[in-house]
Amino acid sequence: MRIAKTSLLLLILPAYLQAQPAPETQMMQQKYTRIDRPSEEVLKDLEEKDKEVVSVSLEQRGRELVVQTQDTPLTVENSAQLSKYAQRIPYEYEIELEDEDNATVNVQAQQLTAVKRWRDSEFPTKGDLTGVDNAYQQLDQRALGLVNADATDEDMRAFSDQLVVTKGTLIDAYRSAGDADLETQHEIIENYTELQRTGKALYGLNRDDRYPPETYRRIFENSRGSLAILELGHDVHCSGVLIARDFVLTNFHCVESSIAQDLRVRFDYEELIDGSTLPTRTLPVVGQLPMTSAQRRNYDFAVLEVGVDSPDGNHAGDLYPVQCLSLSRVKRDDPLYLIGHPLGDPRTVHDNTFVYFPFRVTELELTELEMAVRSEFLGADDELARLGEFRSSYQQRNAGGQTVYENFSLRWQLQPTIGVDSDTFHGNSGSPTYSRKTHRVVGILFDGEDDLDDPWQVGWRAHEAVLPIEAVVDRLDDTHPQWRNWEGVCIDD
């Protein structure tokens, strides 16, 4: 299990601007949620200086709006003059002491923190980026309009739209700069990262994890089409999914050292809330779809043929729902869920899963993805080596007259890969991976990261790997064209 690391808490002062943190810590110091000084010291400064400007996100404590210091929060006296949006977006605020005894202050928004980051940036080619500068000015105007109590949802939408436009101008500037201008690239990436942080403060704008309650009923229904893989006389060691009445999809590495007839698939291996278990049903494997090493070409999947239930003679697909396969393209931050058997345990849903590195992207999406990836190791000694690894993984090809890039990841031995953030374990290999939007299978998990005492941070060199279902379908179409005629097969184009 991985635990998210807490961001460092910063007071934005000129000293900080002059002394940038080391590259390896820079990306941790992103979220300014409180003043990293005791309230008594802050109040004293406010009394002496009358006003102070800090970058901070306001917080709701019960019915009060507060500025959090190192110890005691300072109550915002003029909260009635601020909109609900002011609590969610990091602004540069001017703070004025209202009542020292009651630790209350007045705040006035000066500028968006992301805008301040851009205005403070200094690099030789900045003067040439007038389009970027104009976009930031528009963004700041939209942002300041959100602070007042009369701000509307329409104002928020206008701000969100301008945020997207501003990010677009940075992406264009990054592409124009090229690798020869490393300083400009670095400055643009750092400003892009600050805009990303601003976007994350907007409810549902970027990574949207809001789901209708009906979602969980659908997840439960789909889970009945997942299964455990085991060998006769042994415990469960992998996971799989029913893709036709008589056929199961799993990883090749789960079965490559086994004789097909020694394998079994087990359905309904699930523990209920009260600790009891469902009655399981174990069916024999009668064969494996033949594929040569050249045909498989390191694609880590296998298709097993499942025998009938004895003595009733029922086929697997007569008893359990065949899962529909999706060829739809997944994008960065799309929500997913996996269903499988970590450590051979009863069926588990891994529902907090998101796409980090899509299998297929457009040229524009690739540039934005590169900027996000590069921000992980900006300024590191091996920055260019990691960047080269990323670029080499996304291979260009033509798809229907459009140039696209597909992730044949060097991180995963050139297998077609969807890189995901998920908390899986040994035994999850072969787990069906579903889109939360369509509830169709978009891939199967084939590898991941070890869980350690020191939790790893998801990124280019640390993520879970899913084999895209479109790669599986393409390979099956090439090697066994008749497979689409199997009873129960469902493919959503």
C-alpha cells in the first residue's frame, strides 16, 4: 500500500524566491496551504507592518474561514465578502490585522499564485512570449473576479476555460523552444506545473473521482466475470477475466510454466462483509489458444479454453457474465478500476486507479505529457537520459490518416502499455482493468511496483503496467481471425 507524501508548507517571501530548493525536493514544495510560522509571530508582524502579502489557500473550519498558521488558525473577519471559490484556489493574499486579541484578520486577494510565479520568472526569451503573457493577464483578471462574494458558476467556468487556454500557450511555447534552449524549457515546465496545481483545486476539472452511486452496482456486476487462476493442488496465483462463453484472458507469465490441463479457473472466490465466503465454482482448463513466441511478440497475455461444469454441463458463460472489451482510447487521468486476487486472496476491487501514461496519444497530448513527466526530474543529473527513455517509449505511427504515438514502454521491455496509478500486489496479474466511464475492459494488469516500507511516488519510472485490450485484440485478429465468432464475445469499438 502506498501513502501519499505530505507537501512542505511554505511562506512565500523574497528569500525563498532567491534560494530555490534543490531539484530533488522542488516538486514536493508545491502546495501553500498555511503560513509556516506560529500565529503569535504572524500577529506580531502584522501589528508592526500593518499588512503582509503571502500565498495561501484559505481553509474552512466549521463555519469559519481561516488562514492556517503553524499552530492556531487566524479567523478571516471579512469572509462574508469572499466567494466560495476563494477557498479553493491559491491566491496571493494581502493580510491585515483586524483584532489581535481574537486573532482575526482581513484578507484581500492580490493575484493568482500561478500568475505570480509567471511574473517572477526571469529568463532571456521571456520577452518574446507575448502570447503567454497576455494569456496570464487574462487568467489573473478571471481569477480576481472569482474572489468576490457575487461570483457565479459562470465566472468559474470562464476561469476554467482561460486556465486551459493559458496552459495551451505554455505547451506551444515549450514546443517552440526546443531542446537547445534548456533554460526556457525549464521555466515553462515550472510554470505549467503551477497551473496544473491550480487546476487540481477546481472541483472535478482535472482528475474527476466523482461517481454516481449506481457505479458501484455496476462494478459488483462486472466482478462476477472476473476469476482466479490456480494450478491443481496449489493456491490461487493469478487473476483473469471471462471474454467469451468458453474462454478466459489472463497473463502469459501466469501459465507459461504450466500444462493447460493442470490449470483451473475459480469463480465467486469472494469474502462477504460479515466474513463469510461465497460458494465458489471451479472449472477445468481444457486448452490454451496456440501462439508462437513470434506471434505473441512479448505481449504478456494468454487465452485459456475452459471446460464445462461437472456434472451439470454448464459453460462458464452460461453461469457468469462475459465481459465486454473496449477499443476506446483512454486518456491521462481517466478513472479506472481493477478486479483481481492480490496475494491469492478473495476477489478485490482496486477502485482508486487512474491513467498516468496512456497507450495512444496525439502529438499535442504527447507534448503535454512530456512536460508533466519531465517535471518529475527537472534539473536532475540524468534528466536528459530519462527524457530520452520517455520519448523512445512513445513510438510514432499513422492511424487512419492521423499521426499518433503509442507507448511501447522501455520501462516494461517494449510491451504496449497503459501506465496507471493503482495499489495492486502479486496475484493481481491478469486482473481486468475497466474504464469507470464505460465499464468495459480496457486492459489487463501485467506488472507493477513492489510495496515497500518507504512508499514509492508514482511517476515515469514507478507505476503499474496494463496491457491495452486493443493490443490484445490486434494480436488475436492477426493470429486467430475466427476468435471474434466465439459465442459471447463482445467488442465495443
